[in-house]
Amino acid sequence: MATPRAHLARLLLHLRRRPRPLPLPFSPSSSAHGPLPGCSQCPPPSHLTPPAAAWGRAFHDGRPRGPLWRSKKLIGKEALFAIQGLKRFKGDDEKLADFVRRHVARLLKADKLAVLGELERQEEVDLAVKMFRIIQKEDWYKPDIYMYKDLIIALAKCKKMEEAMVIWGNMRDENLFPDSQTYAEVIRGFLRYGSPSDAMNIYEDMKKSPDPPEELPFRVLLKGLLPHPLLRNRVKQDFEELFPERHIYDPPEEIFGMR
């Protein structure tokens, strides 16, 4: 039978074989680790500095995270339901009108604007025009150039130029002038549509705008009018007068059969 002295010896041997615990990470609030004696500015030892992950968790670069960083808009449940219903019944005028009366008309202002923006983003432009007409009938509606701009650009990108011009006329009736981006997208839409004369009409309207002209619509028009040298020379003269320090690239004439 082992004696108490033998038990004590085994216990001491077991304690010696146990691994020592790792040092705790440095914490500025900890009283156990202070500056080295005699030097108040000395940095803590390397094994006491915090790991890089700790600094990463404490640092934030200001960028939005999560769904916002992925450009997902926060839309309410009722607005999402309205969007799904409008898309479901867009081929049936009777059911669509009933759905608008029962569900869309009672939406709050923010939800209606969210529905309009999402329909434009999904290129459901016919439904977007219908939603815009609903918004125009609200008591809180005020003419907004940016609302017109988004709808006109969405229609122009989908080559719905006739509908875009109807909205354009409504915008001008309310004494609103589009910005250079809107002019550029509508001009580009007419050039894609194969109607340079309509593009020139928009250009003439742009020259009457009270806002100072910008380069973008001119560049779009100069590029799209390459097969039409007479119209292009008119625009080129105006561009050189307004922007004398800018350069215009003229391709060889034989490429387009101008000789």
C-alpha cells in the first residue's frame, strides 16, 4: 500500500507535466499589465499586443453592410404585395383595375413611390406609367423633375419612345425642364429607334433650356449622327462654339460613304 509521501510525489509529477496556460491578450483597461518601469512611453511587449482581428472588429470604414451594400432596397410588405399583384394581372384590365382599387390605392405615399421605383427598375414600364398616373391623382402630389426623369429614362431604354414623349409633354406642361442626362437618354432612344429627326427636335428643345448646356447630349448626338453629315455639322458647329477647348473625333469619310 502506497504511503502518503508516494501520493504527494505522484501529484507533483502530474502537475509538472501539465501544459502552461497561454498569456492573455493585452487589454488597455487591465491593471495586470502596465508600462515598463522607468519608461512611460514604451509600447507593451509583442505578446501583449492585441491580435489583428481585434483591431478589425473595432474599426469600421463607413461603408454600409449587409443588404444595403448589395444595393437591395428596403420595401415594405404591402408594397411588395402590390408589385406582385400588378405584374400578375397586367394582362387582364378588369382584374388589374380591381386590384388597383382594393390594394394599390390605399398604399401610403412612401409605399407608392417605392412601387413606382421598383417597377422602373424591373423595366415594367407600362405598369410604371399606370402607377405614375395613380400618384398624380394624390392630394400630396407635386410636380417633381426627378420623378419624370426616372420614368422617361426607363421608357427610353425600353424603346417606348411614344409613351416617353407623352410623359415628356406632361413634364413641359408643368414648366419643368429635364437635365442633361434625360436629354441624352431620350436622344439616344430616338437614334436607336431610327428617327434622327425626332432626336434633333429634342436637341432644339435642349437649346431652349434655362440650364447651361453640358457635353453629354452633344457627344451622344454627334456619335449617332455619323451617317447624317448635314445634321451632324449643325450640331458640331454649336458644340465648338459652346466648348471651344474640347476636341471632336471625326472618322474618315469613306467609312460611311460620304464622298
